[in-house]
Amino acid sequence: MRNLIYADDMDIPLIETLVSLAGKIMDSPGEYCEKMKGKKLATLFFEPSTRTRLSFEAAMLELGGSVLGFSDAAQSSATKGESVADTLRVVSFYADICAIRHPKEGSALVAAGASSIPVINAGDGGRQHPTQTLTDILTISREKGRLTNLTIGMCGDLMFGRTVHSLVKTMSLFKGVRFVFVSPKELVVPDYITAELKRAGVPFIETRNLEETIGQMDILYMTRVQRERFFNEEEYLRLKDAYILDKQKLDGAKKDLAVLHPLPRVNEISTEIDDDPRALYFKQAMYGKYIRMALILYLMEAV
Ligand code: NCD
């Protein structure tokens, strides 16, 4: 594998390799701190980001490499009308690997087609976000001790949430996984995903009610309503607070539930639960750096 564009690029052996490598890096960071010496990572971010871009950059720096790039489309020649393909042709001369985030679905694939260095999709519009999925999987593996036999609740904007699409696709590879999709009817999981689950025989239910279903879940993956993907601000305002996870709702959950969120959080998780041992979303962001270190080493064939 030379690029990571969609969750479909990942199979169980690859996921296990990356999770295990991330664990080794966490245990002995000193052994990895020069592995990328002399190599450069380009971060090409045409859309806002905090964790994804900074964790990619921290990952490369901790591997002894260096970073270059931009964090806003307005700083790039995209404003002059340059295509993603042309940008990648040029960046291939300046860097050894790159991570790209773009508002347009499919842009990471176009980037990979034009690039002569490995390309990582750091989010393409409402479609996919496979390195967030790797982050989520490392968190589940470390915190639950398994990736099988899990009831995974996903709550919020399941229509536009690209992290949801990649995570469902990937977790459905594992045995004994079942999904509970909780969303307003306007923001249900796209049909192509439910069709794939049916084809693969992966059990799932769709519901509007979090209180009634939270007690079944081993993982609860909360998501932000994706304001930037709405055509209509009024519709966003109507749906934005559809689900708010608070103390009262958490009272109905298992004692060992893991509450995850890719972040940023807006209103959908009340800060009153931040100190609950089940609230793992900040720890999840910490894991994001280590799995990206593992991914960079893997794509650079430096494992
Ligand atoms: C997510 C994204 O960009 O899709 N954030 C992230 O990368 N951690 C989720 C979101 O923006 O809601």
C-alpha cells in the first residue's frame, strides 16, 4: 500500500500491524525518534483542522523528520484556480509524503493519482477520514482490549460525518460487531453504507432515541452536526442540538462504556461528564499522534 485514501484500503492484518506498531512507539519512543531523519511531510490543508494537522506534524517531528505545508486554502494557489492534481505534482518535488484535507469528496484520490509520493487522506468533504478511524481503532483496542464482539453506538450527524463512514466500514470487518445508529431522520447513515452492511450480514439498528438504546452499547461514538456541509443554515440550527450526552443519559449506560468523539465538540457532549472515567475523547486525540507515527513509518517503508 502506497497511499491511504479510503477505509477500504485497510484490512485486518494492516490494522493489526499499525495498532501494534503504535503500541511499540508508545512504549519506546526513543527507538523511533530518528527514523524519519532527513524526510519531509507536507500537510496540505484546504479545510480547517486542529487535531488532524497538528497530530500529523507532531508525529513527523517526533520521528525526527520535518514538516512543511499550509493550513488554509486561502494561503495556497487554490485561490488562483490551481487544481489539486497540479499542486500534488509540484509538492512531490518538495516532500517525501503528504497528508491532504479538502472540502471536495474524491480530492484525495485525485491527489494520489497525480502524486509521486505517498498520499494520506486527512478528510475529503463528507466522504471519509481514514486516519481518524485508525485513531478510533487504536483507542478501542487499548481501552476495551478488543476489536471484536462490540455493540457500537453512533450518534449525531451520521449523514455528513465522514469519520462515521470510515469507522463503520472498518469496524464491520471485525467479528461480532453490531451497530446502533442514533440520528434525526434528516441525518441518517447514507444508503450505500447500510446496503453494504446488509450485504456483509453485519447487524445494525437505526433509531431516533439515545436514552432507550445507550444501555446496549460498549462504545458510544458522538459526533458534531457538520454545519459546513448543510445547504441551509435554518436546517442546521434546527438539528444542531438534537442529541446532548449528559450525566442523566450516561446514568443509563454500562459501567465500562467508552464514550468517543473525533472532536471538535460543540454542544453534543455536556462538559459535566468530562471527568467521568468513561469519557475517553481527549485520550483518543492523544492516541491520534501515535497511530499517525505508525502510519508514516509504514507508508515510508521504514518499519
Ligand atoms: C473530524 C473531521 O474533520 O471530520 N474532526 C477531526 O478530524 N478530528 C470531525 C468533525 O469535524 O466533526
